[in-house]
Amino acid sequence: MSDGKSRRSIRSAIIGAGMAGILAAIKLKQRGEDFVVFEKADRIGGTWRENRYPGLTCDVPSHAYTYSFEPYPDWKANFADGAEIHGYFEMVTDKYGIRDQIRFGCEVTAVDWDDATSSWTVTIASGETYVADVVIAASGVLHHPKLPEIEGLDSFGGKSFHTARWDDEAKIDGGRVGLIGCGSTGIQIVTAINRRVERLVHFQRSPQWILPVQQFAFTDEQRAAFRADPKLIDAIRYSDEYLGAVLRFTRAITDIDGAQMQEIEEICRQNLETSVRDPELREKLRPDYRAACKRLIYSWSYYEEVQHPAVFVETGGIARVEPKGVRMADGTFHELDTLILATGFRADRFIRPAGVTGQGGRTLDDFWSVRPSAYYAVTLPEFPNFFMLNGPTGPVGNFSLIDIAERQWAYIDQLMDLLRTGEARAVAPKASAHADYEERRIAAAKTTIFGSGCSSWYLDATGVPSSWPWGYEDFAEAMTVPKFEDYAIAA
Ligand code: NA7
């Protein structure tokens, strides 16, 4: 539909300068369109800016965790660390010349639709406003820290902080450190600080399954070869080892009694059996739910590092936090200098707390009163020209959200073409199409591994997995061309 040129000039407001917002900015810049990126912080990077904890690495192999149009030959290792990934996004921001269009320190507080002008008014914290035809909500998923509701938490005398608010002054070296939570974050932190501390108490309410993966460094020669011939990077990025694994993994998620899931379960079980030598510790670390029900943890070193003598795995219930440490339900006391909260994020927030008001005064809070949802994870009825990248019900799992965002962008771009050509001034999915999508999605989601009986950030408030419940190929297919007949197109 697009001829690559804008026939009507479109003005876009992009919210968030993380991976997805940077992607949208690059694409709009390449089209020569008018846009502004609003970023609440003073640097780009989203989750890779917020998280700086020791051991932070991405669980997607580095060559698969880049924009498809900007492969990166210089990764130091198969699984890159957070600082290097942040550096990649900084480099891309400059290379594509979008930094000047990012307004830092501008937290969006409200986004209001006006039917009369078919435009959005974006309000930032200072009270300043900006009018746009299109809003791209690229505000990320995991960025509102979830603090545990534990009695006495505020009374702790040492430093206590959430992992996304890492405190460089906290006593880690030679200290007695408590770490609550064993999602990807908690597990990675154990592997990075266990040899620095005097004692590390790892509080695990629900131990996790760990899938073993290979970490290795790329040599200077390999990096030179990647620079000389980017096809070598593609060979890794699109290899059966990576892409095939993504497809097999998503098949396993949706066919939970199939061979692929059995294989994942067996690999995780074997990893536990063969890696953890002390039978008592092995039983402490054995989850009581199925592998991949919670986001599977990829690690090459956790089981080895947790067996270091400085680490104590505590699986008892926490009674309360006291000024000098943590009191367990059985009365045991762990005296601590530092208490780290690796307790995850509120994954249901998305663009909120910004207030979003669509047609007829409909608010996003109201629209999402039961659960966050979006038609094919991208658009919302009654919220025209409002497009979400990595919004609710998109695919989640151990694969690259960059690929997801790029596919979603291809879909959004086609909807924006309706505005560019003047065919439409406002485009939003029909309420019936969204309702039908959600009904099918919820029914399928309940049968995925995420719904097989565990708690996790993948579940919505009603206990239904909030993710894409079909195969990865189905998602790729759905993003290829929008079903235009499912859209209300107002000229
Ligand atoms: P997760 O995966 O949400 O993990 C949070 C962990 O914190 C998990 O082990 C929770 O146990 C634990 N938790 C939360 N509240 C409490 C309380 N009150 N008491 C004890 N333990 C608690 O967050 P992460 O930051 O590790 O990872 C999030 C994602 O970021 C990850 O999946 C990657 O995509 C990147 P529970 O399992 O609820 O019993």
C-alpha cells in the first residue's frame, strides 16, 4: 500500500526511548516524517538503562539480540552483558541520528484523543503539551519495580533496594547479603556476587527450573571476521540452533504434552540431578511445577555458583524483616548488612500511570479494568491511531523482543499508510474484532504451559496467561498484513 512517500504529513509522538521507541524513531526518520520521542529519564535504553545489577546479561544470544538492520560484529560473548547492550543502543541512536528528536526528562502524564481534529494531545509532567496524529506507546513492560509486601521491610537498618534501583554504595564485598527472589534477576545476581560476599542468603519462595546454556567469548579474530562479512552474523542469527530453538520452544509452550516440552523438562531435570551434588540442596532447589511455567531461567553457571560455601539457600517462609536482618516463620534469624529485592516488576502497567483517554472519554484504565489487552497486541478499539510496541498479549518467552517489535512495526506502518494516503484520519480496530481476538486468545492461553499451575508475571490478575498463546509462526503471519476489514477506518 505504501509508496514510500508521505502524501499527508503525519506527526507522531513516541513514548519511551528504549529498544522499541528507538526502533520506531529510526523507521519514522527514514521516512522523513515528523516525530518526537518523549523519554522520562536522561538517557536512552529502557530496561538496559534501568537495570545495572551485577551479573546482568540478556538470555537471548547476542547476535540474535540486535535490530535486523543493524547487526553488531563486536559482541564480546554469546550472551552479552547489560552494559554492552546499553552501549549498542547508544551507538544505534547516534548512527541513525535520532538523538536530537528525543526529549529527555519528559515524563508523559496524559494522552488525550480529540475526535474533532483526529489528534492526540500529549501532556508531559511540566504541563507542556504536544499535538500528534499518532501515538506510539513504546514504554516497555518490565519497568515498574514490584516491592514485596513483607512486614517490617522499611525497618531494615542496612541498605535495602530493588534490583532495578541498584545501590552502588551497598555493602556487598565481604558483607552479609540477603537476596529475595529467584527469577532471572535473582539467579544472575547470585552468580555474580557469591564470591564477593562473606555470606549470601538466597530467599527462594518458589525455586526455578534452570535450562543450561553455553556461554563463551568471541575472539578478536571472530569479531574481525564478523566485521568483514556480516553474513557470518546472519548465519548465527538465523541458524537452526537459535531460530530452530525459538520455534521449538514456542511449539512446546503451546503443546504442553508434546515431545518438545518433554525434552525441555528432561533437560532441566537432568541439569538439576547432575549439577547439584548435595541431595538436601538439590531437593531445596527442585520446583514443584512444570518447567517453562514461569519464565525459564537460562544459565550456564547458577547451579555451580549456588554450591559455593558462602551461599545459603533459604526456602522457608519469611515472617518479617527486622532492623538487623530477616526473621523466618520458624524463628530462624538471618543477620544481614544488605537486603536486595529481586522481586520482579508490575508487568500489567505498560504506559500507565500516564492517563490515556480515547474516544468518548474512554480511559485506558477503564478499558483495561479486567486485564490489559490489545487487538493482536498492537491496537485498541476506541483509541484510534494509538499503536503499541511490545504491548499486552504479545509473544513472551525466551526469545528476542526486538524481533517482536520489528514485526509489530511492519504491521503498524501499514495502518499508518492509511493516514499517510489520506484514506483515513483515524484507524482503530472494531470492538467486535477485538472481543473475538480476546475470546480466542484467552481460551488458547489457558492451555499453554504458562497456565499449567504456577504463579508468574506472565499471568494477569485473573490468573490467565497474558501472552500470545499460538505459535511464533502464527504471530509472524499475523503481523505480515493487518486484517483491514477488522478496522474501523474514519475518513
Ligand atoms: P520475576 O521473574 O518476576 O521474579 C521475582 C521473584 O521474586 C520470584 O522468585 C518471586 O517468587 C519472588 N518474590 C516476589 N515477591 C516475593 C515475596 N513477597 N516474598 C518472597 N519472594 C518474592 O522477576 P525478575 O526480575 O527476576 O525477572 C523479570 C524478567 O526480567 C525476567 O523474566 C526477564 O524477562 C527479565 P515467586 O515465584 O512469586 O514465588
